[in-house]
Amino acid sequence: MEIRQIAPADRDPALVAALLAVWEASVRATHHFLSEAAIRQIAGYVPQALGEVPLLAVAYDAQGHAVGFMGAAGGHLEMLFLNPAVRGRGLGQQLLRHGIHQWGVRSLDVNEQNPQARGFYEHMGFRVSGRSETDGQGQPYPILSMTLARQG
């Protein structure tokens, strides 16, 4: 796997489409609490978020296909998604360590209803520091705020 940081000017429509496919596969594998309508609605925001996030790293497999990505802004992890086919191979840890060490990531938000993600972030040294009843779009999906307590 190769991780490349992608500048905003280099986020072309083909890359955004590939990352949207990774996002959707990841969400369908881990966000079982979302309805089909909710997935479709949220998918509409993803291309804009990918274009606007200041820091974006993409993980590529040996064939050059995007299999994961992470975005951050101001020391806050905004997004981290992996193709389900590569989960459990350490790629999420590689991406998050990159964010911690290269970008100064110290905080993140995670869906409370996604216990696998919460467990992953806790394994990486993050601890719950707050809770909100709604997500960033005001939807009824509780969010846990997490802060880095130790580097994992």
C-alpha cells in the first residue's frame, strides 16, 4: 500500500468518484444504523467534503486503485474510510498515524452507533471527551467526540 497526500488542485472528478465508491462501500459495511435514503442523502455531501478538506491522504493498492482515504483540518480528523476488502490489514492504523504525526490530528468525531470505529480509535489512543445527540447535519445520529490521550 502507498499513501499519498493529495493537494486540492489534484482532486479531479475521477479521484472523487473513486473515493466516493470507497466511502459508500465502507459505510455499507459499518454504518448499519443508516437507511438507504440516509446513505443516498449523505453521499450527496461527500464530493464537496472531499474538495474542501484541507488535508487529504489516499491509500492505493499495488494496482494503483484507491482503497482508503483520510481527511483532516486544524488537527481534527474529518474523515477516514477504507474499502471493506482491506480492513483488518493495518491500513487504518497507517492512515491515522500519518494524520497524528504529519498533520497533528488530536481530535475526531465518531458515530456512537459504530462500535467498531469507536474501538479502533480507542485502540489508537483516543478517548471519549464529549457527546452530541445529533450529527453535523443535525440528523439524529449521536456523535462521540474523541481526543488523543496517547499515541497508539
